[in-house]
Amino acid sequence: MKFASTDRYIATEELTVAVNAAVTLERPLLVKGEPGTGKTELARQVAASLGMPLIEWHVKSTTRAQQGLYEYDAVSRLRDSQLGEARVHEVQNYIKRGKLWQAFDAPEKVVLLIDEVDKADIEFPNDLLQELDRMEFHVYETGETVRARHRPVVIITSNNEKDLPDAFLRRCFFHFIRFPDPATLEAIVRVHFPAIKETLLHTALTQFYEIREVPGLKKKPSTSEVLDWLKLLLAEDLGAEDLKRDAKSILPKLHGALLKTEQDIHLFERLAFAARR
């Protein structure tokens, strides 16, 4: 089976090659790129394209690697022992399976998404090295070893907020999702809004790329944000002529969908002031 673009996701040739290479090598695919470029959605579309179930593990700043394997609830077991509960004699009753365990124990091959791995502590990737490499781990409370019944397709995303350990990088197939060029972005938009008018599409995308190229912009608008913006434009029934700007109104229509910091809004206001002068 090979991954390819779906009716809901436009994948570049480079991205398609990267996914299929990782599947062939049976290595985790590490995907980096600026937020909003479709890294998380990639895993969902790979699962749909390959006809596999998807298991999602969304990493937070407080997430520990052990949680992906299992968690032992010693407090509940102690409480039950004090209450004389019969279930206290079976330690399995107090073990909660993590996302890796679920992927390893699945009856069929699955896609495992480890989303935003760089949010967690720097040791988080290192703590998963053996489990992702050997596809097994030991449960100390029960003495059992959990082995993957079918090696999952592992997709790991990162927003590039911090460097990942070299030992972790060595075990992955790496791909950086570049921001789409105008032709690719136009194809992405047409997937979501097939009935959009040609003039509106070209005017909106021209403005969008102009905004991204403004020097000093703190947060460049992403693919997901231009889709939100176009959805609003269509909902308000605005046309290409409504997007015209001048020195007095240099901010784009419904700019809150594109500009997400007060610094960037002030930047455009200063540009408008300089243009009027």
C-alpha cells in the first residue's frame, strides 16, 4: 500500500515520498514545519489512505513518556484494600494502558500519531527510544513484556520549538513541510472550497502572500488560517472588489483570522501611517 493525496488532503511529491519511505523502512516519520501546515492532519490522512485505524497521542508540557506505555494507580489500589474490595488482588485492575500499548496490542496494523513531541521535557524523546526501536516494553507490576503484534506506522510531529536529541533523530525518517507555493495552496483551497470564484481566490491569495512577506511580522499566517479567512469571506458573501485596500485601510478584511498578535496589527497600522505621510 502506498500513501497518496486524498480528496481532503493535498500532499506534495516530497511529502508523499517521505511517508512511503518511512513505511518501507519501518521507521518513525518525524514531521517538522511551522504551525498550521497540516502536520497533525497528515497522520489522519495517512490512516485514511492506507485504510488503517488511527491512535492519537497529543503531547503536553506535563506529559511523561511512561504515560504512553501505561500508568499504575497505586492510590486507588491502596484505597480499595482499605475498603476490602476483592479486585485489589488483581494488579491488572489498576493498570491503565497508554497509547503505545494500545497501538502495540491492536489486532491490525495502525497509524500512531505522537503529536507535538517538542512540547514535553527534553528527556521525553529519549525515554521512548527503546520502545519505538524494539517495539516492546516491560510491565514491572505484572512481570509481562508487551510486544507489538503489528509494527505500527508512527508519525511524530514537531513545531521546531526545541532541538530533539541526536539519538532520537537517528531513529527517524525526517521531513520538513515547507510552506506551500501559490499553486499548491490554490489546490488546497479548492479541496475545501470547490465553488469559490476565481477572482476572489486569486485576490485573496495575493493579499495573503503579501501579508506573509511583510518584514518584521511576528506570527506569519499559516495554511489553516488562510482557510479560516476564506471561510469567513464566503460566509459574508464578500467578493474580490471588497478586498481592495488603500493607505487608510491597509489591514485586510476580517484580519483577525490572519493576524494573531497585537504587535502585527500595530505593524500594519504603522505601515498605513507611513503610507499616508
